[in-house]
Amino acid sequence: MTEEVIFETERTQSRADIAETFRAVADKLESGESITLSAGDQSVELDPPTDPTFEVKAEREIEGGIEELSIEFELEWKPGESDDGPVSIE
């Protein structure tokens, strides 16, 4: 498997700012709009299908006696997955 990171950013933010980002993504998902991620000089536009795979993971890592906890949220899909919506017959 080959993995290519097409966008990445990491910084300390307040809980309120993080919640605002999640709300913006949730609004785009709910409305069916594409999601544009941008920070500095990098930007990528993604258009998740109607039913992507959604993964939630909580992790505990201990390195050198230092513990770090994390929560990861991931949407996953294959490019070109059908997003034609329900079939209608007229």
C-alpha cells in the first residue's frame, strides 16, 4: 500500500475553535457540498460520497514514560465511488 499525504496541519487550538471546525465540516457533509481544507500555502478540495466509511478511534501512546491520548475521526472512500443518490422511476 502506498500512502500520500495531500494535506496536513497541526497546531494547538481551543476547544471552541476545534468545535467550530467540526461544525463547518458537519454543515458541508449535511448539505452535500465539497470540503476545502486550507492552511498557509496548501489547499485541497474533497468531495465525499453520500455514504463514506466513518471511523472513530481513541488511542493511548506511551513513549519514554510520557503518555499521550488522542481521538481520531476519519472519513474514507475510494475516488469515483458512485454518488448518484437514490434511483427514481418516472
